[in-house]
Amino acid sequence: MSKENRLVLGLIIIAYIFSYFFHTHFWIDWASKISQFIWHGQVMINNPDGYFYGSGVQKIVYHEHLYNPRLLGVWHYGTSVITAFLAKFFHINIDTLMLYLPAVISSLVVIPIILIGKLYKNLTWGFLAALIGSIGWSYYNRTLAGYYDTDMFSASLPMFILYFLLASIKNRSLNYLLAAAFTIILYPFLYDQGLSIVYAMGIMAFIYLIFTKDNKLSINLNDEFVFKFIIILSIALMDINWIIRIVLLIGVYYLFKIKEFKLRGLQISALVFFILFLFTGNVFGIILNKIFSYSTSTEAEKGLQFLNVNKTVREAGHIPWYIVFDRIIGSTLGIIIALVGYILLIKRYKEFIIALPLWGIGFFAFIGGLRFTVYAVPIAAISGVYFFVWLAEKWKMENEKWKITISVIGSVFLIAPNISHIAGCCEKNKFLASISKIYPLSSYPYLTPTVFNKNEVEVLDKLKKLSNPKDYVITWWDYGYPIWYYADVNTLVDGGKHNEDNFLVSKILTTSNQFLAANLSKLAIKKYVETNKTVATQLFIKNGKPIDVNGFLDEVGSKEYKAPKLDRNVYLMFPYRMFNIYPTVAVFSNRNLNTGEIYPNHFFYKNRIRKQGNYLLVGNIPVDLRTAEIILRNRIPVKELDISFYDKDGKLKVKKQHLRNEGLNLIILQNYREALIVDDYYYNSTFIQMFVFENYDKNLFEPVILNPMIKIYKIK
């Protein structure tokens, strides 16, 4: 190794250790001190989607989930396959791998960033950008220890692709281009929704090559390398079997190495392969589908108006401009510097236009939500540091140490908000609060809880022992993957399969008709097991036309309805934590599917309680204990006053008091030190009746686990 390469390797190791330390130290140190976050001696993960891939690992290694229709193609998910390989051949516990792999893999992003600096003969630039890019606000949030998901690949691999493409163009090298092509083929295996990203980068590379010559804007149609580039990259981007693509790539690459081709033949071939890429890849369809899926509020299916789940996911909601900027590079001042730096970068090295889609996806957060900012973090870091590199050159500093000093000072300014976000740094004060929208320095570290706590996992572990892997649990989709992982049973909806079927689960959880809850559950599972397809559309669409959905539900909810017989058990699961999202759950069925009419919202409020004189404060809402009235804008009478609590033997006790025939209902959850203020719609719902009061029809349901954190009933 040359002296320069030894230096590069040293910088990569330092940057990697820096990234790994921040990704693991603060969160794991905090979580390991909370006993409820630990299961079987290991801190649990903090991302529910991670349990999808964890269940895939269990299937590969332990042959669990054999009846789960959503894990039939588990070998197509690189995250599961890689984790299973490490678990099986290195005998590492799956829980340990899920905890640490995000930090181990995501920190590799420092490699392409530093190599980009080497490519442009400025290692200081690459090294400083690697430090910022590896722990940038959004990048950290989605790759910290325990955030086991494809994000550890989705945002890091595009930087490898970018480096290989830049190196190929700068060095006119087919070797680097082949490396880019193989990485593009690998990318969907590790991140199955990454096609739109590589498509956009590939098309931008083609545009650059055709319209730029000698780093100047000019039509470039007489360069053989341009068309060889288009041919090889088009093959990599085609949506055909990966083995065929690899064979084609190796064959074409070998031909280009040993044989000369006429320019005209290369031009025609490039056009043919580019058209094949567009045709096989459904390029614009995939990109537009991504945009519309995150920007529309309804999901129309042959005349039925379902609610689009993306409009209710917190990370996919509309967010303020300064939060988007914070997530990309830590501050609004930082984003201004980074954008100016990127413009200067393109002005000097026009090939960096290839990275424009990464910026575009990052700013798509204004429509699609926070999750998209992660893709812009590394390129924003590169651009932001470049601004200070350019500044040092602009000031014509001849002393190399002064150039480095300017770059370091600028990088410290960029990285400070990101470090404070991870570790906390400053006590709250008026000055920091006044500038928080343009330069936030967090007083407290970013500490996110585990998906479930120990008490909840104990319930799922007990269910695993009482149930059969063929059985199904019906609950909200947020909890689907953890239920698979810990209980080895199946669910109707989960983090990747919802939308239309959310209507069914929402109706089951919110209806006041327990016949409907039981019968619809059985009917839905029967249909799902038989077809392995979305159930709601099968139930509500006949002969290509929608039926009267409300009339159908009335029929299913009648006492005379004969529910189908099943060869497996179906359970209803009510987690206490679902109270936090219950109004959102209700929104999915609080509508007329046939007309699209959205019914009026119902009243639901939950918060901590404390007594203050003659008032009971539920959060900030006072309840006058003398008159039994809730004070909102007006005084609203309390209709039902219920107090639920567990005695010393763990048995639920409920004290009910009917006060009036109208008003809102006040439910005091004594052991939780919380209270609910709800109208009759929520009060009579399946969830509140069966969880809070354990009030169920004994002819329809049988309690299996009645735990204060999760209650599970089997449908008879």
C-alpha cells in the first residue's frame, strides 16, 4: 500500500469508529439501565419493522413461521438472509444481531464519502464530510443501534453507487462502472423499494454524459465511452432476472475490453439497451407511484374509498420546513450552507449532478414525511464541507494548514447540532430557544423507547406457548411484526400489508356490536387463508362492482349470521398502548366506503390525572368534582363515571356510577394514573369494553390472557 492509501485506510477506520461510537454508546447505555427494555438479557430493538426481518431470520434459522403467508419469500430479503448467515455460522444471538447490525453496517457510509474526497484529491474534505454524514440527524435516527431495518442499507449503498459512478466518469474507467453496476443489482436485494432511487441516479448520469463535454455544457455524441457507459448501466438497471443481468454485464464488459466497436454501432446499442431499461423497469410508473402513494389521502379500489394509511403515519405526515432541514444536516443555517456548497460543487465538477436525486428525495419529505430526509444526509454533508473548502480557496490561502483549519471550523459548526441531538449538550436557555429554528442545540439526547416492553413481551411469549403457528391474531397493524416474532402466530394486517384491510380491523376494534367483531374476524381470516390476498376488496366487491358495504356489515353483525368454521384459532388482542393511537385507528372505519363520506369525529381524550382542590385534572382538562362536569369551552356533564382498578390479587374491579342520560363518559384508570374522556361511540366500542371493563359476550369470546398491559381473547 502506498503512503496515501495507508492514510486513506487510517481515516476510514477513525471515521468508522467515530460513527459506530455515536450509533451505539448513548442509546444502549440509556436503554440497558431500564429493565423493561430488556428481554432474555438483551436490550430489545426500537423499530417495529425490524421484527419483520427478525421473523424472517427465525424462519431461516429455526424454521418458525412456516404458516405465515407474508414470509413465503423470505430469501428475497437481504437483511434477513445476512442476519441469518451471521446467526447460523457465527452462533450470534438473533436479538444481539438486530441490536448492533444497524450501527455496524450504516457506519460503512464513511468509506465512499472519504473515497470521494480521495478521488478529488482532498482527503480533508472527504474525512470531515464522512464524520458529519455518518451521524447526521436523520441518518442517525434511522440507523442507530436497535433500529434494525433496511435503512442501514438504503441510505449508505447509494453513496457507494455515487462514488463508483463519479470514479468511472472521472477516470473514464469501465472497471468502476462495473462496480457501480454490480452495486445497483445488489441494492434491491438489500432494500426492496430502492429501484426509484437508482433509476433516478442512472437517468441523471445519462443526462450528464450526453449534455456535458470536458466539464462544459455541450452535446456529447461522439465519445465512445459515453455509449459504453449507457449500455453497461442500462443493463444493470433493467428489471430482469439478476443472473441474466450479471451474465450480460460480464459478457459486454469483456467484449469492450478485447474488441473495438464502431461509434455508430455503440450509439444504436446504447439506444436499444436504454429503451429496454425503460420498458422492463416501468421507470416512470414506479417513481410516480411513490409520489402519489404519499401525497393522496384516499385509496380508491373500484369505487370504494378507503383511507390511505400513509396519511396517518406520523413519519409520513406534513412537517415544518425547519424540521426537514434539521433532519438533513442539523440546522437551517446548515442547509443553506450545504445547498450553496452543492451549487458550487456542480459548477466546478458537473458530474455531481448525479447526486441531485438524493437531494430531491430528501426534500420530498415536505410531501412524504420525515423518512425521506435520510437519503439527503450524506450528500448534504459532502456539499456543506465543500462550501468551506471553496471558501478557503476563494480567500487564496496558500498555507495548507489554514485551509484545513477553515474546513475544520466550518465542519464543527455543521456537526454540532447533530452531536447535540444524539448526546444532548446544553441546559435550556432563552437564547438557544430563540435560535432553535435556525440552529438547534438540543438540551436532551434523542432517546427512543423499545417497541414493546418486557411485560408486553411476556404476554406474547405466553401466547406462543398456548397457541399454534397456524393461529391468527387480529389487532392494529403497528403490532403485527412483533407479534410474529415473539408469539409465532399470524396477523391479518401488519407494517407492510394494510390499507384496505385496515378498514376491517378498525371496524372490529371500534364496533359496539360484538357479534360483528367476532363474525367479521372469522370471515376475514377464512378468506385470507384461502386466498392470501387483501380481504376487504374480496368481501366488498362482487363481479367487479362494489356492494352495499354497510348493508353487508349489518348482515354479518346479526345474531342469525352463521360465521364460517376455521381449522385454527383467531384471537383479538387489545394492548394498553393502543389507547395512544385509538382515534387514528377509528378514522379508518369512520367513513362510508361507497360514497366516500367521512362521518363526524367522535370525542376521545386520554391523559395523566392529578387532583387539585375540587378538580380532577385530566391532562389540562379540569373536571369539577362537585358538579360532575367537564370544563372544555363549555361545561359538559359527566354521563358515566367509572373507576377501574386491580386488587391485590391482580383481579380487575370496576366501580360504575350512572349520573345522567347525556354527556361525556369519564373512565378513571386508577392503576395507570390516567383517565379517559370519551363519547358513547368510544365508550361502547369493542376495545374499551373488552380491555377496560373485561365486558365480553361469553358465547362469542373466551379470555386467554388478561394482563394489565395486553388482553387477549379467543373467538369461539
